[in-house]
Amino acid sequence: MEFATLNNGLKMPVEGIGTFLMQPQEAEDAVYNALKANYRLIDTANAYMNERGVGRGIRRSGVSRSEIFLVTKLWPTEYEDGEKAIDDTLARLGVDYVDQLILHQPVGNYLAGYRAMEQAYKAGKVRSLGLSNFPEDRLQNVIDHCEIMPQMVQVEAHPYYPQGELKKFLAERGMVLMAWYPLGHGDKALVNEKIFAHCAEKYGKTNAQIVLRWHVQMGNIIIPGSKNPAHIRDNLDIFDFALTDGEIAEIAKLDRGTRYYNMPIEQAEQAYMSVNPDFNAQP
């Protein structure tokens, strides 16, 4: 495994298991299988409604909590009472702290949510802070008002949408990018691009492994999700080779500015704030 060093000195694995769209039992099994396969980064969220399952998977694995980098997220309807939301999420996961807590969407009173995360950081309940899906203007608004600089920004990123401008913005501020949809939401057209097929044959890997290796060499942290134990193992098998500068340059030509998720902020504001799931009732 390779590690990224965050701007507060914390080391974070560059690859982990994502649990988006997993039912609680599926998340439990995926986390268990991932930890047994030597993953040490787990990503979940209150809105995924599977935090309890994730916690069960951690305990079932027998892997020490101190070895695991656990990430979860607050939903916008929780930002106004962030202290309670953070305590509730810790209870659902069955842990005393999380290694990273992220504001899930840039809507609602996100500054209040971030202030609650800062207090949790000071109290030792959270070891690093992040933002998800924040455009640069709202990201800058958090930076302008924060006491503790965010360590991470989680956004859609893949070879069709490598987030070059955002990465420059983050690098200037010592922040790291975590990519969701690292394989382009399973788009076969992306994964089957000729450059990936060529590299897969050259290195004895799959096309997907080539894409994931590209992310790592670009400095991204990745959280590919899978419920298949074999795919989980394969996704981690990317640390015994390196793409050449020429291959990286060829992959750069795939940038199309293509996103698979593209909801305007105004529409998101209405959609997210109209939903208030009962997180504590999750299985």
C-alpha cells in the first residue's frame, strides 16, 4: 500500500473500499472482505444508510481499529446540529473516532456543519476534515471562514474528467483529492479505451487496474466499490508496477470534461434539503 500525507501530518492509504449503494449486510461483507484482503481505508456516509453494517464488518474482520482509516460523511440536514450528528454517527459505527469526516454536499448551512466538525476535531472525535462535491467558490468560502484547513476534497474524477483545475487549486492549499467514480461509473467505453488495453497487456493487468494505477500516480486517493471478493482483491493489486511518463501523457488526451453526475447547485439545494432520512433507524 502507498500513503498520502495530509496537511495535518496524518497518513492516509491511497486506496480503499467504497460502500455507496450497498445495503447494510452488503456493506458489512464488503468491508470484511476488503480488510481481509489488506485494505485499510473504508469510505461510508450517513446517507448511505449502512454505517452500522460497516461497523459490523470492521469488528468481524478482527483488524485493529488503529490500523483502519475510517471515513464517513454528514448529510446537509444534519449541519445545523452537527455535534449530535457526529456523536450519532460514531455510535452507529461503534467507534470512538473517525479518521476523516466530510460534509457530504455544498448546500444548507455548511459553515455551521464545518464548525461542528472543527470542534469534533479538537475533541479527538475526528482526525481529519473534508468536503464532498464542493465547487471552488463554496470551497473557498469554507477556507475563508475556517479555523482548521480541510485536508481532503472528495469529487468525481476519472480519465474523462481528471479535475485538473481543481487539483491545482487544492495543491496550492495543501489539500488532497479523493476520487469517486474512479472507473467512470463503470462506463465500458472509458475502461476499454485503447491505451488501457495496451497497458493491461504490457503489464499483465486488467484495464480497470490500469485506470486505478493512473489515479494513484496522479496523486488521487481512490475508493472503488465492489461486493465481489475477487474484484475487491483485484482492485488492490496495483502496487507492483508503474505507468511510464509517455503512458500518462497518452491517458491525459482522454480528458473530455465528461461527468456522470452533474446536478446544478440550485437543484441540489432543493433536492437534498427536502430529504431527512432517519439515520439512527438504519439496520
